[in-house]
Amino acid sequence: MGNYAQFGGRAARSEFWFFVLFLALVQFVGLNLTAEQPEGGFKIHFGVYFHLGPQYPWFFNLYTGLFAIPFFAALSRRLHDVGIAASTIFVVPFALFAILMFALKALPNLQQLQSGVGFAAAMIPLVLFLFFTSKKSQPGENKYGPNPQEAPL
């Protein structure tokens, strides 16, 4: 947690993915302890979600407040490690929004949008996220700093 809000530098794959696992486990425990369980059964929550607002359980608000900035800082450093500017985090959602607006004008009904373009618009960021965060580090030093795997201890 020493890099809580450090957006500069680089993060190795293992550092990033262990942090994501930590976030998922914290959320898993917190949500399953605080979530309402259906009568006669139980529901298990697992994943990394950021929600904020009065309509969400108190745990979501606390979790988002504590972990949104560290997540984006870790993601920023991970993208730096593969040689990509962190501002890319914001480009993809805006591009997908533009595609979605175009599709709303082009398709005659909402069902077609939900089944085709809507699905693709949801999958593109996921695929890009997995692709870029799973890439090997750029060897040697790049403009964001030394390779964390090659840096001396």
C-alpha cells in the first residue's frame, strides 16, 4: 500500500494482479458479510466493483472511497510498464460512448443494440483491459522509469 496514490512509475504484472486479487477478496468478504441474503438461500458476491451513492449498501461506498484511487494508480503504473500513457484509461470509454451514440442512430430498435453493439461495447474494454494488463513488461527502462523486474532490490 506504499504506492496508494502514486500514478507515476511502473508496476509489474504480479504487483498489479495481486492487488486486484486483494481488492476482490476484500470486496468478497465485505459484501458477503453486509449483503442481504435471500430467504431460504444465500448469494455470493465476487469481483471488483466501484459504486458510490445513497442507493448502494454502505460497504460499497466505503470500499469505493478507500480503493478507487489506489486501483487507478496501480492501473496507471501497469500501463506505464507496457509503455502506454495512463490517459488511455479515459480514451476507451469516450470512444465506446461515441460508437454507442452512432449505433443508437443507426439501429432501428433497442433490442438489436442490446444484442449486438451493446455486447461488443461491453466486451471491448474488458478485452483491452485484460490484454494490456497481462502483457509482459517492456524490457529495460522506458520513459516512465526502470523495469520493476530488473530494478535492484
